[in-house]
Amino acid sequence: MGYIVISGGSKGIGKAIALHFARQHWHIAICGRDEMALQAVLQETRRLHPEGEMIAERVDLSDKEQVLAFVRLVQQRFPVIDVLVNNAGIFEPGAVHQEAEGQLERLMAINLYSAYYLTRALLPMMIARRQGHIFNMCSVASLQAYANGGSYSISKFALLGFSRNLREELKPYRIKVTAIMPGPTLTDSWAGYPAPATRFIPPEDIATLVWQLSCLAPQTVVEELIVRPMEGDIPADT
């Protein structure tokens, strides 16, 4: 039993992680933009772990002040942080020379800055104990540029760079950092895409991996993990 904080915890991978850890009787704090979805996850985590301390807050993760307000609430109610999952993110395709004005700023704010601000604010609780595990939900787009990736791919490259830098910085404090790079996963980002569900990674598989990696011995860390559908990435022209 421990304490986990998950950004973007109302849907998809974040929701799957919250439910998986609730089944293991962890205390859980989630945040996201969709109030109704947050409340649904909150009720489900409480059902799975009735004695647990559960937090679900509506937060615009592109707004630094809202992120820091969420951190203050977590600090008031959680004595420690064992795991932080920086999962918040949005996907918007578009070539750099064609995408809408402001798309880079919007994607960087949500896909990178939210992780930066959450991590910086919660790290002192981990450093004080010389213990903790930070997961950054990157993407296979963090590794390989592709046509029409635009600002999304840029933001995911940046998140992987943040993860690698953080890993080096936190070695002396024995705080683990893992960058997870999923391929196409069955989340809202792929809603309406003309491919069967069996062509995608189930979000529950990513949740299982986060759980398993969090259970490794204190002296062991998986720095980076690539996860793909069995048949490989889905071609852009499928």
C-alpha cells in the first residue's frame, strides 16, 4: 500500500493506472479536465479500496497555478508520495508549416510543462525520504519523427529529454525515473480511427507495466520502456 499521484487520470491510460493501483489498496490522487469522468473514476477507486484516501480534482494542466494548487492539496492530504505518473497529454496532428497558430505552445504546456511543474513541486517529498518513482508517459513519437507529427512529436521528444535529464539528476537521491513509450493505445486519441480494437494496446497493459516496474527492488530501475502493438505501429495511411 502506498501513495500515487496521476495527472490525466480521468480516462485512458491514467484511468487504467488509477484502477489498477486501487485494486492493490493504494491511496490515489488524480487530476484532469473532465469533471464527470474524474468523479466516475473517483467512485470506482473508492469501491475498489473503501478505506483509501482518494483525491480527484479538475485541473487545467496547461495552467501552472492550477497545477500548483493541486500539488498543495495533495501535500495536505498525503504524508508521502511513492509514485508520480506524469500522464497528462493531448494529441493533435499537423505538419509544422500547416498546423494552427499556437499549437506548439498548447501542446508543450500540457505534454511537457505539466510534468515539469508537477515533478518540481512534488520532488521535495521524495528527496526527503530518498525514495520514490517518477513515470513519464512519453510515446514512440518521442523516438522517431514522422510526417504530420508536428508539435505533438516535438513535445514528446522534449518529454523524453526531460526524463533522461531527470534520471541523471536524481541518481544521488535514489529516486527512480522511467520513460514509457507506448505505441498506438486504445484511448480517446484514436477514437474513430478505422482499425479494430485488437490492433491497439489495451490501456490496462500499460497500467500493469507501471505496477510491475514500481514493484522492482530499490536498486533496480527500468529507465526506458517501448511498448508496441503485436503487429507494430499503425501506418498513417491505414
